[in-house]
Amino acid sequence: MKMTFRWYGKDSDPITLQQIKQIPGMTGIMGLLDYKAAGEVWTDEECKEYIDGVHAAGLECEVIESVNVHEDIKMGLPTRDKYIGNYITTIRNLAKYGVKVIVYFDEKELGNMTPLDIVKKTAEDSHGFTLPGWEPERLAELEKTLKQYEGITPDMLRENYKYFLDAIIPVCEEVGVKMAVHPDDPAWPIFGLPR
């Protein structure tokens, strides 16, 4: 087992890599590019710059969190293949620089919160950070996005999920990347959405 620390990047995180390196037993970071919206390619240049910076601080970067899946993939829209292609490019770019695990979903502690409660709490708790998947412009579209899911059944979502995995897993196997998904995706429905 390796001990890693989630790091949002030099432009977003007040904690530096040098400070992380001082933590006893720390070997690396779980990284992310917090300015990338779901569906955008993490370019070769961005991946190289990010991971080279981590390595220069004497840390590893084998795990990346929040390469978010675009809503069009989840809903099975005709544009999903474009976003799957972007995701595959991102997988290849990250693998080229030593990334071995990609986590693409992060469930929050929900309790009895509504979607708007979650948005408000996340904004308050982030202390000025723009978290991946929680970008202000994306959250402004929350009600519209929730409405788009109204006709999607759990079986349809499962089929869309399978379609996505069928497209990306061969690439992951080719480049040696493992996909990690939290166990709650897609285990139970919340807010009337299929899971």
C-alpha cells in the first residue's frame, strides 16, 4: 500500500508539493486537473507538465481522480461517442506519464439533502476551490440536467454505462490503466435519478 495525498494543483491548492513531501510515509499524490470540465481532453502537454512537477518534488502520481464522465455518455445521447473519444485520449495521455489508476466518480455524504442543498454545501465547504464536476457553470445547469434524466430508466443507464466501458476498457488494458469506480455507482437511485 502507498500513502498518497489528494492535490488540486499548483494554481488551486494552498498546500504545496514540498509540504506534502514532508508528511511521514508520503510517497505520492492523487492528482486532478480541477479546471477541466467533464468531456474535455486532458492534453498531453497538461498531463506532462502536471506529472513532471509532481516528480520534481520527489513524489509519484500514479492515481488521478475526477476524469469526469460527460452527461451525454450517461444519457446515451448521439454526441456520446465524441466524449468517449475524448476520454480515451485522456486515458492514453495520463498513462504515457505513468498514471495507473483513474477514478472517475466521487460520491458525497448525502443524507437527506436535495441536489440544491448539496450544491450549496459543496460551495461552502470548498473554501473557494472549484471542484471537478462542481464547476459553477455546470452547477448552474443542475435543474436542466436533472430534467434530462426524467425519461432514463435504470436499465437504460446501465446500458449506457456498459457502452462507455466497452469503449474505454480495451484502451485501459492496452496502456495498463485500471479504472476505479466508487461502489455506489450505480448502486441505488437518488433524487429520482437512475443509478
